[in-house]
Amino acid sequence: MKNTIITAACGMICASATFAGTLNLTPANPQPSGLTEGLAVSYAYPADVKSLSQAERIAKGAKPGKPLAGMDYIDTKDGDKTLTSTKAHHVVADISGYVRFDAAGTYTIDFLSNDGLQVKIGGQEVAFFDGRHPCEESDPATVKVPSAGWYELSALYFQRTGSACLHMRAGMGEPDWMENASFGH
């Protein structure tokens, strides 16, 4: 019984946060120009990583890696390299750049990740998916985009073992896959 209660509590804490209400995003000011498509990323390769709090500490020693094309990395096979890193397992990625919304409005945003992911866009946390899990969806966040343009994006991601994935979806109504051209750094 005690193990069942502990497991249930971890499931509630480790799972993605539910975002109540609409989050108001702030556009980048000034709007960047001359961006390179994709996202900047720095990697660290710890002996192990099991949570976002560990990943945050580890990311302080991360070294720049090959930029990400965007946030559309399919679920890999066990042993395939994670994102653009040099390893398959025990990877921490500190991701930064901008995401472009082509129109003002209210969007639903979600992510698929394996394993942990924390994302902030336009000054708001839009995803918090802690712990180890297969490639699965975060809880959706509803965000208000006040104007078309670029919004600062920062993400902390970790991959422990097995397969790896990272996707962002957004849309007015049902979220749809974000094109790589929607990201810049």
C-alpha cells in the first residue's frame, strides 16, 4: 500500500504540469533580425540524469553543439544519437533561440519528449515534463500571442536511456507540428 501511494504521488509530481488559464506571451523586444534557422544548443554528458533539477545543475557545464534544425525530432531507436548530440544516452541539452508565430491569437501548444523537458516561451513556462518516460505528450498550454513575430524560447531537455524524441506543436485550435522555419537563433 505504501509503495502504491508513493508511486501515485510521483506520477502526479513527475508528470507534466497542468496549465490553468491562458498564458500571455511577450514578443521579443526588439524583434531580432538576421536569424539563422533552427535553435542553439549546448550539451552535457553526465554519468546519469533522472530529473530536470539534476539537468539544470549539469547544464551549467554544457558545451555548444551542432544547432537543432527545429523541434521535430522523431522517436529514435535505442542507441541512436539524441538530437544533434554525440551520444545516445545520458544527455542534457540547454536549448535557446526564438519561435515565430505568424499571426496574433490564442494558440494551444504542446510538446512530445522522451525524457524530461521544461520550455519557456515569451516569458512564460509552457511545458514542464519531469522524470523519465517514453515519447509522449505534455499537457497542452493555452497561450495568447499579442502580435505576429518572434518570441524568445528557452528549453532544458534530458535523455536518460532508451529512445529519444522532441517535438513542438502549436495551433489556433488543435496543435499542429511546427515547421523548422518557425525557429531561429
